[in-house]
Amino acid sequence: MNDFYINDYTFSNDGKIEVANEKYSKDWPVVYLIHNDKKLYIGETQNVYKRMEQHLNNPSRKTLKKIKIIFDKEYNKSAVLDIEQSLIQLFGADNKYEIQNLNGGQSEKHNYYQREKYQNKIDFIWEELSKNGMTNMPIEDLRNTDLFKYSPYNTLTIEQNEVCKEIIYDIIDKLSKGIDATSIINGGAGTGKTIILINMIFKLISVNKMDIDFSEEEDSLTDNMQMLHDLKKFIEDYGHDLKIGYVVPMTSIRKTLSTVFRKTKNGLKASMVIGPFDVAKENYDVVFVDEAHRLSQYKNIGFRGEFKKNAEMLGKDPNEVTQLDMIIANSKYQVLVYDKNQTVKGSDITNEQFEKAISNSSVTRFYLTTQMRCAGGTLYTEYINGIFDCSQSPLLDVENYDFKLFTNVNDMVEKIKALDKKYGLCRNAAGYAWEWISKGIKNYNDVIAEGKEDIKIGPYKYVWNMTNEEFILSPNAVNEIGCIHTLQGYDLNYVGVIFGEEIDYDPITNKIIIDFSKFYDKYVKQGNDAATVEKYIINSYKVIMTRGIKGCYVYACNKNMREYLARFIKEEKK
């Protein structure tokens, strides 16, 4: 299957002559890497001899010294475009080189004949490149990194790319005319909203450094080149680089994305990733808000002093405004990622407050429908919604997704631990149905020694997450149980979900019911009616159950809930 081979040449006229003698150098698709010890350019072409000549005349490549060409008698145009993009993303995350492909390779993800076969070859190509000292990390570890998952070099789907282009053109139009405006991206969990935001930010920041020359043969699909050309001209005419902020309401994922921006470079800076209150410190041209449904209102917020201060700067009563009002007041254009079904706290902005805040803006809405995180696809997320709505018909086998129900909680916990050893990034989580008695104890072993385990189910005892910031990456995370606030926004390979005693099923009414006396998140309960709290609890479980890329395992404490779930989820057999 692996018929490829990699040849090395000097990146020079002498090297070009050597390339000319290669069988596949002039009329065959190839992938190539031009590099020195610090910088790397990755490309594809139908005529590597001609393309090499063009690169040798490009001032941006003058410091590069070597070229590696990947030949394969089975390559076709679609395959090399795909491999080129995969290598750009991998090297971008590996962080050994500064990547010169500022356009990010091909703009859209395309299916083609035998794509899986060519994708499998990438593992072997990476192995060969590793033998040549070109990589830092094994490919299995690399794919689990945040730098890979949130890379600006991710190829967008056709749906995502269209949204990206339309928003960028709207930014150009509205800022050129001096019109304040808002774009809203609606989409459920796992539809790739964060990836779109990072992709747009990267284009807006790096476009002035891009080599956009329509006279040259392009290394990748050219469907978005015109947009980049127009964007570059707009920024030149605008008079200054755009002041951009990337607002991430949740502290944990904010820290993660800040690290991604710092390590990616090429114009991205950690300082661009900010909290909601930071927007008031400067005036922004464009503000991107991830998880805008997690922006706060004054009610039930834990940091009232800062909220009140920012409200007063607007001359408003804090009870009359939200963090979204503050963001709109200090920016010309906002791009908001929003999903009202992912609100999980009493302090989260309501849908009514959200719509009121944007009512005075020129608003454009976009909708993402394709599930990108879970291998089970959109079918899986719709299936989950049907289970919680009590409208799902039994039993659906979710293709390509490991969806199992456990009758013993410890079997599930241990299975997730075993999968973590195999794949990495496998974590257990639970609804907030146990008090957090270990809170304040810094060391996991001390919790065990003092008998302060939080979660007790029969003879089994577990500990809540010991840290809120970047919990899933913490050294002992696989031995702890994460809560909704530590998992939202993250991708896992497998997730184990414990349904607590607060959530049950009533077979008489055919409804999910909540026992509020067994729910311990005071920030959700405080100041909210029963219907709102119920909505937040169910939303939390939906969010947790859509974290897993490869699979989701489930255990329910209550007998009725367990029997109800057994209608829809195959039981794990010992």
C-alpha cells in the first residue's frame, strides 16, 4: 500500500537539474517540503520541476536550503491536496518549524475516491520524516494536542468555508462603510465553531504577509484566493492593521487557546485571547466571541465588582446590561458563536438578553448543521436530543461510534482509564449530584488519605477534578471525575458519563425528571425557577455526552433512568 518514496535535493539550481531526471518530476502530482533548520514550506504540484523554479525566484524562499519530494505512483490531484493540508496541520502543531504556508493549504475539505487509503499513508510519511529528524512528536501524540485540534491550518468543510468567506466579506463591507454590525454563527456542539473563528482570525491577521500571486501556479485550491486578495487590499486601504480580540468566557479553555495562539505565531499572539471584561480596556475593530451563550449577566455572577465597574463605564445599572452589551459598546464588528442549548449556569446570558443586546446592530446569521467532533456524526447528536426529549424510537445503532451503557460504574471508570492508556485524552465526567467536599485540598493523595472523596456510588469512591483550569490535561485527570465546567469546549477521544441521582426517568409520564435536593451547583439553582434549572441540568448532560470523538460510555445511578437508557444504548458485555 505504501508505494511512496521521499527524495532529498538541495534547494538550488543544481538540485533542480537533479529533480528533472526524476520519473515523476514533470507530469505527475507530488507533495514537497522546502526547508532550512527553522522554516518550512509545504506544497503540492503537477510539475515539481517547474514549481521548484518558481520557488527559487520567490524572495520568501531565499533562506530555505533543502527540498524533500514525496513521490507515489498512485497519487492523484485530490490525494496530494489532502496530504499537503494534513502535513501543514501536523507540522503546524509539531512546532519544530515556522510554517510559511500562511494561506493554510487547501481551503475546503473534499471527499474523493479512496480517501481513507491516502489518509492512512500520512502516518507512514510522518514516520519517514521523523527518521530524517524533521519532527518533534510521534503522530499519535500530536493528534491529541490542542495545537493540532485548534490549529488555524485546519481545513474547513464546504459549509464552514462558505460561512468564513461570507463573514470576512461582511467585515470588509461594514468596516469600509463605518457601519456597526454583528455576525452570529449558530450551531450545536461539535459543529466546528471554534475552528471557524480561529481560521478567520488567522486570515485577518496574517493576510498582509501572504504571497498572493495569481500569475503563479497555486499549490492548493484557489477558490478562496480572491477573498484573500480582497481582504489584503481592504486592510491596505483601511490604514492600519485590524485591532482584533478573541473573547473566550470560560477560564479553562481561554488558557488553552492562549497557549495555542502563542505557539502558532505567524501573527497570532496570546494577548489576543481575552476575557469578556478585557474588551472594555481598548476599542476593537473586530471581536470574536466563542461560546457567547456563556457570557454573563449580573444575576448569580461570582465577580460582581468587576461587572458593576464595567456597567458604570457605560452609564448603566448592572442589572440592565450583560457582558455582550459591554462587548458591543467597545467594538465595531462582532462575530458571535452562539448555541442557546449550551447554557449551563444561572449567570449565563438568556436568549432574550442575547437578542436584546444585538437588536440595534446590523445582524447576519449563519447556521452550521454538520457534526464534526463525534465519529457518529449529526445522527448521534440528534439521537441524544431525542433521548432527553423522550421522543426517540428505540434502538439505533450509531455507525462508527462506540456508544455503550454500563451496569457497573467502576467497570466504566476503569474502561475509560484503559482507553486513555491506548489513545490518550479519555476522561470520566458526571452531573453535579455530589457535594464538592474535597474542594480546597491541593493533593489527590491527601484527599484519599483523609477520606474526603466526593462521589460515592455503592462501594466505589471518586474525586472531583482537582483543578478547574485545563483539567483534561492535568497529570492526574484520568483518576478524577470532571464536571461540566471543566469539559465544555474540549474534545476527548472517549468520555465516560455518570448520570447522578438528581436525574431520573418517570415511566408513567414518559418524562425526564429532576430531584433538585440532589443537585449541588448553587450557581445554577440560585435565583432560577425549577424549569430553568432543569434545562441547565439537561443541557449539561448533552454537552458532556458530545465531548467524545470515538465514543461515549454511560452509567446511571437511578434504576429507572438506567432502564430507560437501556432502550437506546447497547449494554457493554463483560
